[in-house]
Amino acid sequence: MDGSFLVIGVSAGVCAGLMAFIITYIEYMHDYSNRSMPLRFALESAAFAFFVFFALSVLVGFIWERAYVSQ
């Protein structure tokens, strides 16, 4: 793997994490009066979204390399 899927994975992961953070934070702000719990939940969802998108990108890159590039 030449690393391009790592770059794509990081950029997609950052974008997904940022969007998950914003959406989760805004939604939980309606339910809690203090800001610590929505911030914690938003950070957890952002980390999860980043990991999922990064892992999927690396997996697709590995499969792509093994199936199509090596022929």
C-alpha cells in the first residue's frame, strides 16, 4: 500500500469525526443543563466516527491493492 489510502482515511476520518462531534454536541445540549456531559458524549462519538472511517479506508486500500493492483 503506497500510503494514499492512509491520507484519504485520515482526511475522511477527521471530516466524519468533526461532523459527528457537531451533531452530537448540538443534540445533547438540548438535554443537559451543564456542558460537560454533552462535550464528553460528543468527543466519544467523534473518536468512534474517526476510527470507523479510518479503518474502512485502510481496509479498502488493502483489498484494492490485493485484488486489482497486483494483477
